[in-house]
Amino acid sequence: MASGTLTQTRIMLDFQPPLARLTMHHPPLNVIDIAMMDELAQALTEIEARSDISTVVLSGAGKAFSVGVDVAAHTPDKVGSMLARFHAVIRALVSSRKVTIVAVHGHCLGGGAELAMVCDLVYTAETASWGYPEIKLGCYPPVAVTALAALVGQKHAADLILTGRSISGAEAARIGLANRAVADADVDTAVQEVIQQLSQLSPAALAITKKANYAWDSMHFDKGLARAEKIYFDELMKTEDAHEGINAFLEKRRPSWKGK
């Protein structure tokens, strides 16, 4: 099948068989809004259907990978649809038979960091900024609460999720969020090196080996994410503080927590 580039409003998809490059393109910081979620889901479906593609590189255009999901999409009237769409993208990445590689520079936060963490191989700039700041909005990141501990250990996961603090790309690699941290100018080179290694291998063997590698984890992930979603809607979204956190951010003021 042919090479080619598909540019939509929020992403760019470039086919260079056996490689597909999927780039988030929503300046200046690649905020993941509903439109981007839908385009990512469509792109991943298209990639999965192509037998000539065995490897996918996910990156962010401009000065950031992604600062995460659009805060405005967390309001009560939108949050249900938003989580359904975003988690459809996450589930597509988790179930993909393609080898997924992430290149991170600049900010990689919230939903952006959740996208990165569910991919197979992650290469980050040492100076990149990683974090899950949702707690500062009175919320939590459902994908991270489900799967982050399996990557970095329970204590590191609790630290990142409960404090919302950011860490450097160097620390992200040290604790297991990324495979390697390199100088910002060397991220593309690191990605290209692993692409070259994978290109020498059987696409069929890679796909089946990936399926087997995650067989146990994927069962737990599906159940865990469903439970995290249920708690999010049934408990978190019924608190005053969750709504206060979102409203305070949108109104550019400090939140006034009620503890209920």
C-alpha cells in the first residue's frame, strides 16, 4: 500500500510503510480536545487496518508533546462523553497489534502522559516535564490510577498522582515511565535507532509477541479502568470540590476546597 500524509484539524498521519507517524498538531501545546480524540481514534483504526504497517511513532508538534485533556471538557455536561472518547483512544493503543513508540519533548502532562504511558516504547528529552496534575483540579487521572503503579511501582505512582507534581524526563526514565532520556536534540535519533531495529524483524512475530506480552496485564487493565471510571462518575463527580477545581481553573482563580 502507498505512502502518504493525511492532515486533519488536530493531527497529522504520515504513512511510510512499515512505519506510520501520528503527530498531534494543536498549537501551541497540543491540548487534547474532543476533536483531537475523535481524530486520534479514527487514525488508530486506519493504522490497525493496514497490513503493511507494523510500527507507529506518536509525537507532538511544536514545543510540547501534550499538556493533556482540555479542562473545559471536564464540566458535568461534557465529562461523560469526554472520558468515553479519550478512553476509546487509550483502549485502541492498548489493544493495538502494532509496536507503538512515543517521542516526548516539552510538556507531557495529564492525558498526554497517559497516552505515552500505555505505548510500548518511550523516548523522552531529559528536560521534558512529565506529570499527572489532575489532583490540583480536584480530579484524578483514571488511566494512571489504573496502570501507573505497574510501570513505576506503587510509591512512585502514589507520589505523582496524589501530589500532582511534575518530574523531568530524566526522572521519568529513571523510575520506568520512559525507556530512555536523552538530550532534546537526540530524541529523534533515539527513536530512529529503535525503528531501524524493529524494521529488521518479522511484522507477524512482533504483533503476536506483543499480544502475548500484555495478555495478563490487558485483562487487569480493562477491569481496572472500568472501575476507575465508575468511581469517577459515581463518587468524584458528585463532590463539590471536583466542580470547584474545574471552575476555578477556567475562571483563573485559586480553588476554595470544601472537603465535600
